[in-house]
Amino acid sequence: MKNKQLRCITEGAVLVALALALSYLKIPIGLAFGGFGGSIDLVMIPLIVFAVHRGLGWGLLAGLIFGTIKYFIGTHADISWISIIFDYSVAYAFVGFAGLLRGRFEKDMPWALPIGALVGCVCRFIVHYISGVTVYAQWMPEEFMGVTHLTPALYSLLYNGTYMLPNTVLAVLLCALLQKPLRTLLKKMD
């Protein structure tokens, strides 16, 4: 195995482990709105940092591994194997799309890490939205957040927005604050 590959695997394993540890520090929010789950947490930060540092492929793989492990060792809300795949494995894999900004972070492009956070969070939201419209639509309540006559599309938008919007804002802000020290640290590691 090449030295660079070993470094990527090791870095990915450490950051996936950090994301798993952070998954226990959360504010549950989805159940408060009569839904299945959803929380505000910091799990995407290590995944975003890894994706932006190592690229799209490595980022997708780390997110996939994290999401799959998170399902099996965490508390979870699922209704079928399709929801497990969508809401865990695929959703967190899509955070890896932050890796599209690889190279820009190391080249001192201002705001590369927060933009990567925004990209990763939006991609994850899209997967949860699709899951809400397709898988969870049959469990849609008559009224949600004071809105009646819901369509599956509106329900999914409102429900997933209750936790993904705060998570996105938190991830973008923290990545903006951490980008300079992280850039210095990652340059030393390479």
C-alpha cells in the first residue's frame, strides 16, 4: 500500500471516529415536531474537513462508512431497509460532496471550507428530502407545525428543514471559524 493511501485511510478512520463520538452530543429535535428523528449535532464537521482535504472519492467513502456504522451502533429511527440506506449510508455519503472543493482549501482560497460545508449539508438535505417524499410520506400526519393539507413534498421540506437548517448554519459557521487553524494543521500533516 502506498504511503499516501495509508495516510488517507488513517486520517479518514480518525475523523470518522471523531464524528461517531460527536454523534452522542446532540440536541434531538425531530421527535419534538411529531416526526421520527433528526437532531442538531456536530457530526458533519469531521466528515466535511476530511472531504475538503482529501477529495470527493475519499469524502463519499468516509460518509458512507460513518452513516452505516452510525445506524448500527446508535439510536435510530427507521421504518424499512430503504430508509436505513437513504437516511444513514447515502445521506452521510453525500456530505462527501464537500470534497468538490479539494485543493482550494490548501491553496488559501478564502471560504473554501465553509463553502464545502454548505455543499455537503445541502447534498445531505436532498437525500433526506427524497426519503421524506418517498419512504416516509405514508406516515405523514394530518397536521404538521400548524400546517394542514400537507403534500409529501411540503411535509418533507418542513420536517427535514427543522434539523438540517440549524445543522447547516452550525457547520458553515464552525468551518468558517476553524478554517485557518485547520489549514495550518493539515499543511503540517502533509
